[in-house]
Amino acid sequence: MDKKKRAAAMAAVYAHIKTSEERKVQALAEQAEQKDAAGAGSSKGRDFLGLVPNIWGMAGRQSQMQANTMMQLRMFR
């Protein structure tokens, strides 16, 4: 497989993973809004524990994927 096709395939996989992660975050935000609307009368207020996306985890995963891509493209020669 030539370099252009390989790069296009990796970009497509990366875009798919990114959009699926964005969908998960959006679903969590919608759940939090519904939970907040349902508990608007309570004195508890907002309870986002467990609903906040792990930003550090996603950033680490993204950097690992980018490093793997660079190794596959043999940029470190």
C-alpha cells in the first residue's frame, strides 16, 4: 500500500474514533442536562460526578495515537 493510501486510511480511522468519542461526550452532557432538569427542585444542585469526560485521559490517548502514526509512517528515521 502506498503512503497516500495508508495516510488516508489512518486519517479515516482517527476521524472515526474522534467522532465516536465526541458522541459519547455529547451523550453524557445530555444525560447531565436531563438529570439537572429532573432535580431542579432539589437542594442538591448539579451533580456531575461521573459525567465529566476525562480530558487528561483523552489527551493522553490522542498523543499515543499520533506517536503510533508517526512510527508507522517512519518519520523517526
